[in-house]
Amino acid sequence: MVAALDEARVTERLGEVPGWTLDATRGALYRQLRLKDFASAFALMTRIALAAEQADHHPEWSNVYNRLDIWLTTHDAGGVSERDFALARAINAMLEE
Ligand code: H2B
């Protein structure tokens, strides 16, 4: 069982995950992406899905054409945990490739 980080701690650590903000209402790390087109967005979602399965940690997300909104929250902990930072870092690494 993983523990949720408190809001101040999450805010403090946002520098580790450029592009992500705290969505305090949802208790989640949030990032909005605009890809080239739908195919690019869905390709990225596929990669994220595979990483999520491997880590057994899954995103909440919404996709409209080339836009992808991602919320990372740890349901088991009721907030943002280390696992969300790990997935945010992994997604950022994919975007840098
Ligand atoms: N994903 C996320 N985002 N939060 C969780 O707490 C979580 C998960 N728990 N994926 C996992 C699956 C858990 O339900 C399974 C049983 O390991």
C-alpha cells in the first residue's frame, strides 16, 4: 500500500515533472498535451497504456482528436503518490524521444 503525499509536498516536487500541475480538486497530477493529430495522440496513449500495465498504475485520461488530458492519481491512496510521479516522469521521457 502506497501513501498519498500531502498537497504542499506535491507542489514542492512539481519541478521534477515539467509540464505537470496539481489538480487539487481531483487530487491528481495533470497535464494537457496537443499532439500532431489523432494518430500521434493514440500512439502515445498506446505507449502509456503499456507502461501503465507494467507498473500496474493506470492513468485517468480524455482524448479529443489531437488533445490528450491526463490525470495521475493513486486510487488506493486517495491522492497523489510516488507512483504518480514515476508515471509522469515516464510519460515526459516518452515525449522527449
Ligand atoms: N492505478 C491507479 N492510478 N491507482 C491505483 O490505486 C491503482 C491503479 N491500483 N491500478 C491498482 C491498479 C490496483 O487496483 C490493482 C488491484 O493492483
